[in-house]
Amino acid sequence: MYIGAHVSTAGGLKTAIEGGKDIGAEALQIFPSAPLQWKIRGWDDKQCIWFKEEWPKHFKQVIFHGIYLTNLAGSDEANVIKTKTALVETLRLASKVGIVGTIFHPGSYTNGEFGNQNQVKEVISEVLAETPSETMLIYENSAGSTIGGKLEDLAWLVNASSDKSRVGVCLDTCHAFAAGYDIRSKEGYEEYVEKVESLIGLDKVFCWHFNDSKFDLGAKRDRHENIGEGYLGAEPFGFILNDPRWTRLSSYLEVPGFEDKGPDQKNVEILRKLRKS
Ligand SMILES: [Zn+2]
């Protein structure tokens, strides 16, 4: 398995590559745009062409993390259209910079239920129809208060997608734990993976997000902690890193960092020590 990290693109794509190399990351996750704005800004053609050539020299994989505003299941029509546009623009940009696609948060529950399912299905199918066929949508599990808290939600999303070969899931350790899946022990972890296998299929797992949790099991709080410093502890990351079922998949750190500047070398090193080969 590869150890990757979310890095900032605040200084442009070159800074992102340097930031990833500096901390020893083997894969990179970046935002396509400011995550709290609807407009997908991306980068000019020159930067995109340069990046497409350059990133494979340093990393096994680069992936986008979509903006935070998207919501496939929202009731506000204007926002549904904006969601679709943002996802389409993100996947077109992914194709331009030579990366697979985008991880994103599927959306919110309505009164605790996964509602507006026909709309969700329609938006996914429209996004896939309007974007390059080599790009993918990756649904991320949630901490429990939005769609993706239950593995069943992710299974539904994968099955509802018009082209299953263009979708996958991202499993975030902090979110899984916050949503009530106790992966702290080997038995708990195995049970979780069995559920993933029977509900979604192991081949649909595209990547992992590696984060410890600031809150305890089932707290439904999406608050990431540095590896080994939270309620999960370091051990579960060893289970995942050394599990042959995830060989060649990338993991991405989204931790606060020991100096509060985001994923850092120390977190990467902790994971590297846990990885046996
Ligand atoms: Zn995550």
C-alpha cells in the first residue's frame, strides 16, 4: 500500500508536488479549487499540461478531493444544479491533469434518512454522461450524520450508478469509527472488511483516508487526529497497511499535523514504520 497525503495547492501545482515530496508522500490528494466556493477554478492550460507530465515522476497516484458544498440529495434545486456542474467540471479538470477523478462527500440526510434517491441517481448518471469516460467518482464514507455513515449507503450509491466501472468508494478510518464501526481490534477490523466485501465488493474500494479520531467510537464527530494520538490509536493502520487485499491502493492522510500545518513527515513516518513491506 502507498502512503499519501492531502497537500495544499495554495501556491499552485508546483508547490503541491514539492509539499508532497518534502513530507515523503507516495501519493497526493489535492483540491481542484477552493473547497468552500462553487466555482471550480483549476489552473491554466500551461500548468495543467506541466502537472500531467510531472506528477507521475514522483507519485503513484494523485486524486482530487471535491469541494465541500456538493450535495447529491439536497432539496434546493439550484444547489442540485450547482452540485452537478461542480462535479462535471472537477472530472473534466481531472482528465486534463491526468488523474483518475475525485473523492467527494455524497450529501446530507433528510430527517436522518437517505432521501431523494431518484434525484441522486439522476445526477450521478448525468455527471458520468457528461465527463470523460476514463474519469471516476469516488464516494467517501461519512462520520455518520450525512450520507455514507452506513456502508449500506455506499453500496446503494455504487449500485445506483449508471456505469459501475466509473465509481468506487473511499474508506476514511476516522469516519468509519465515528459512525460506529469499531476497527480498533483485529477482529473488529476483519468484521468491517467482511461487511465492505459483502455489501460493496473489495474491488470497489478505490483508496483509504488515514486519520485518527479526536472523538470516541460512534460519536458521529468528523474530527481528525494525528496517527496514534486519538481514540483509534496506531494499531488499526497497521492492519490496513499490511492487508494484502489493499496492495497497490493508496492511503491519504488528512490529519492536523504535529505543528498544525496539515499532514506532515512525522505522520508519514509513523505509517511507514507500521508498514511491514
Ligand atoms: Zn476523509
